Amino acid sequence: MTAGAAPEKRSNFFLGFLLLPKAKREALSAVYAYCRLIDDIVDDGTLPKEEAEAGLRFWREEIGRLFAGAPTHPVSRRLLAPVKDFGLPQDPFLEMIRGCAMDLEKKSYASFSDLESYMRGVACSVGELAVRIFGCRHTREADLKEYARLFGFAFQLTNILRDVGADLEMGRIYLPEDDMKEAGYSREELLRREPTPAFERLMEKEAARAAAFYRQARNLVDFRDRPSLVSAEVMARIYEKILAEMRRDGFKVLFKRYRVSSPGKIACAMDAWLYCHGIHL
């Protein structure tokens, strides 16, 4: 991904970007480029572990240089203006690195609490930066931070459920081991990709958890701030549609990756815009 890149048209984030004013769109595009770059260091599978660790070390140092006003990389140079104009804090940038670094050390998670630490790094950090760019005047700052956390959990957990099969190919299991045990499903069955009733119980539990995160996040926002958060709502509607389709289809994620069609994404964007502007048809 180049330093000037915005989300690709097939990305679930693309339509949300289009609804932003130019300054906010450019700021969020710069944040997206950074997050994509950090994720690719760990996730593209081409770098040996030592090189990936070195890449992340560079970016920890580079974020320090960014906040000192002297970045050296094209991606971090693009962040100079957004950091200044929107008051973006340093911690979420470092949290993104911490979360991605976990993929170099952990291949599975014992409990949902353990998984939350990972999701705070790779997803909630992005949400915290995004809500500052979106701008909200009526919702308390503590509620906005919680909104970003809950939407981050919701998005990332939806991704985890959708990508169970793909993650197995990379040797990664994000489904919490204690939840698997409670559902009566074993790690060995997962590795053999056995779609048993126990697997469906496990997936339904996690899907219900994700759906609750979406609901809880929305309840934190003052209705007067909804128009400012329309881009986040577009993304949420698309991810909720993926979640709903997986549930209707019996979670065939071991061999299938769920997507929303372009017309489906446009419908989600329209629904989100109407909701955020208080229009009920």
C-alpha cells in the first residue's frame, strides 16, 4: 500500500470514507495507511519474525519522531497535519503496534479476556483515532472512548468469525479456548475443520457477543452527534450484515469467506445515513 493510498473500492471502509468532508477524509486516509502498513509488517507472511520485529521497532521509534515533529517516513509525514489539526494522541498509534506484535508471539488465546487485549491493540486504537477525526460536540469524552472500544471489539470479533478458515491457514486461532471448551468443541476438531453442532454453538456465542457490542456502542452516542459518525455507522452496518449472513448460513466459515456485494454496501450506506440524520421510512 502506498503512502497516499485510501481504502480500495472493495474495502468495507471505502463508502464510509466517501461521506466525509475532504479534510477529515484525508486525515482518516493517513491513519488508515499507517494502520495498514503496521498490519502488513506482521500479516503479509513474507517477513521472517526477526525482520517483522525490527520493522515494528522502527515504527515505535518513528511514532516518537512524529510526535516530536520530525518524522522520516512518507506514511508518518502524512500524519503530521492530522495529528496537529485533530489533536490525535500518541498512545493509539503505539497500541496498534502492540496489538500487531501479539501476532508474532501468540497463535491462540486462552480466554476472551486475553483476546480483548489483542482487539484493543488492533481495532480499538483505530477507533479512538477515528472518533477524534469525526468530531463530536455533545457526547462525553469518556463515552466516546467507550464507543470506540465497543465498536472496535464488534468489528474485530466479526472479522475473527468471518476469517476462522483463513486464519487456520496461517496457524492462528482467535476463538477463545475456554469458549470452545464450554461449547464442547475441541482444538483438534477445529484444526480438522469439522463443522459440528458444537462449532455452531461456539460461533453463535461469539456472534451474539459481537451483536451486543454494536448495540452498546450506539447507545453511548448523543443523537446530535450521529451525523458526525455516519462513516462509522456505514462500516458498522456492513459488518453487521456480514454477521447476520454468517448466522443465517450456519457459520460455514471453515470453508467460506463472507462478503457484502456492492449493492448491499450501498444499501447499508443509505440506511446508515438515514439513521444518523433521524429519518425513519
